[in-house]
Amino acid sequence: MEFTIFADGGSRGNPGPAGAGAIVRDQEGKVVAKISEYIGINTNNVAEYTGILSALEALYDKLGSEGSASASVVVKMDSMLVVKQMNGEYRIKHLNLQPLAARVNEMRRKFKSVSFAHVYREHNKEADALANKAMDKGMGR
């Protein structure tokens, strides 16, 4: 089984009201899960990691341990920084991001494989919209 996660996060101000968004699709393109989560006052990078983590958790909950163990996942996002950090090309220096990255790596081990790829913003519109929806909700809009 193959799945694609499009994840995004943002904050209005940095830090500011922050939201995470993600959409999980199966190999036929069918939506398996959608995430739109307000995460309070946070940085955009915390929101990016939260989007990944929430999507992996949702997929794991949907598939269970056996299904997840045979699933390959590609996480696509427009944050070059987070992609390079998760691919081991950049160190994760910020103390607030280290525990989130560790939790993402714990979730990675529950799947057959999880890889990260950079996509340009125009190819990540659905996840961006879900992150913005979360920020709007958190700001009472």
C-alpha cells in the first residue's frame, strides 16, 4: 500500500496564532484523512511538524499496526527546511522542534517506509487551505 501526505503549517506572526493542515491520499488518490488543527500561539515550523505528525497518526489509526507495517508513505510539503531536516541534510537546532522531530521519527518506524519530498507551494494548496482554516478558527473567524 502506498500513501501520500501533503502537509503544511503556518502562523500569523512568528510566533503567532498557528495551524497545521494535511491531507492523506491512497495510491488511487482517494482521501483517507484530512487534518485542520489550531495549535495556539506557535511558530510556523512547529506547525509544519505538527501537520506531519497529525497526518502520520491519523493514517496509523486508520490502518492499524499490521496495515501500517506494510505501508509506504511519501510526505510532500513546501517547507524546504523541514524536508531537509527530516532527510538528515540539516541538523535540528531549535529546541522546540527537537521533540516534535523525535515524535515524527517514532511514527516513521511504524510504517514500512516514510520519505520526505519538497513540493512548491502551488502543489500544496489543499494542505495550505486546511492550515489556514485552522488559524481562522483559532482566531475566532
